[in-house]
Amino acid sequence: MGAADVVPGVSGGTIAFISGIYEELLDSIRSINLSALKLMKSHGFGAFWREINGNFLVVLFSGILFSIASLARVVGYSLEHYPILVWSFFFGLIVASIIYIFRQLPHLRWQEWLSLWVGTLVALAISLAPKMQGSEDLLSIFCAGAVAICAMILPGVSGSFILLLLGIYPVMIAAISELHWQTLLVFVLGCGCGLVAFSRVLSWLLHHYYSTTIAVLTGFLLGSLLIVWPWKESLEVMIDHKGRELVLSHHLMMPSTFGDVTGIDPNTFAALGCMLSGLVLVLGLEYFGGQRKKL
């Protein structure tokens, strides 16, 4: 999940979704509430820790932070020097996930088909939406944090991409590089509030409208394929504080056309190999996820 969150346009929620821990993650976050705090007061910290599934959350978020710290440079370097291969890997990963997850739906009624296309259209609309002019107002920063963290736990929707749409990405990059603690604190508070509130909504939907919700989330994954298509020409870019290009809009192409237009080797066979690797990884995750559920 940490490695996925490093890549603009890819959501850590996608990895949680395909690895079989998505519902447990939402339920664990949802359990952090006033009742859990009252339980700690009356029965001690151990009861509170078990109530919120503390071991799971600590191990998961430690892994995310470790991955961001250790793999950020590797993923960033690979994305800069081998973008086609990186995007191909994620494309294969998401395609395999869509096929597998959609086959797990208990019912394929008109509600599920409608939900699938609604989710797809929402993801496409987000990826094609015009970018806004950001504001450094603290209320705007708080709201942006709440919205971005919601996107990060949604499969197929990238939190960093949402920040780009809202025009807040440059503001947060500057805040991190220049250590604007007030801005960072407000953003983190927004993230915390958004995560607790939105996880409760998603958890409730999964428990009460499982098939419809899974169909919508699968639609998000389907729509995200537009963002991770490997062969694309950048139309609008933004330069971050380190001089790196962040793509705001692009034009999709077939491999042969991409080579003719850009003069860059499309690496078609290597890209297909990376797609296959993503597919194999999903099958492996699903296998171990199934073994985990049997324990």
C-alpha cells in the first residue's frame, strides 16, 4: 500500500482491496470511537487494544510507513526512468483484480451492473476533471486533507491525484519542504477526521449493501485503467519543488502510435511481461488471502 501511494494515480486502497484486507481495515478504523475509549476506561488498555484490532493496525501502518520510507526513492526512480514498465505492472495488477473481484460477486443483477458503470464513470470523471486553483486557507487545507484521505482508501482513486485536482498539491509540497507545521497539522487533522468518518460509511455500506458496494468499487478500479495506461503523451505538466514533472493531463495511445509520435521505444514485449507479473502477483495475493481466511 505504501509503494502504491507513492505512485501518482495509484491508490493504496487498491492493494488493500485485492489482498483481502479491505473490510478488516475499514472495520478496524471504524472501531476507534467513543465506545472503545469508554471500554479502555472501564476494562483497561488491553480490552481497548483488542476492540480496535490494534495489532493489525500497527503492523499494517508500520508496513505502509516503512514502504514509503524505503521504497519511495526506488519507485520514484523507476517511474522516472522506466515509466512504461511501472505503469504496465500496475495495469496488469488492476485488470486481474477486476476480473477476480467481479467474479466473486454473489449476484449479478441490474443493480450490480448499474453500480459498476456508475463507479467507472465517477473514476473517469475524476481523472478528466479540470484542475482547480488551490488556496492556502487553513479551512481549505483541512477539507482537502479529509477528501484526499477518503480517496486513498478507495480502490482506483489516488489521494495525491485528488490533491492535484484541488490545487492543494503544490501547497502541501511546499509545506513539507519548508516545514510549515501549522499547515501540516491542519492537514493531518483533516485526514484523521475524514478517515474515521468515511471508513464508517464504507464499512456500513459493505455490511448492508455488499454486492452493490463491491460493484461500485470494482467500477472505480475499471475507471482507473485510464490513469495507469502505459502509453500516453503528456499534454499538461507541473514542476514540483524538486524539478520533477507531474502530469496533469495526457493523451492515450497504442504502443505503435506512441513510438511514432514520441520517438520513445514503447518496450511492448517488456511491458506485456510486466502486465503478466502484475496478474501473477494478484493471483498470489488472493491465494494467500484465502489461506489466511481459513486460519
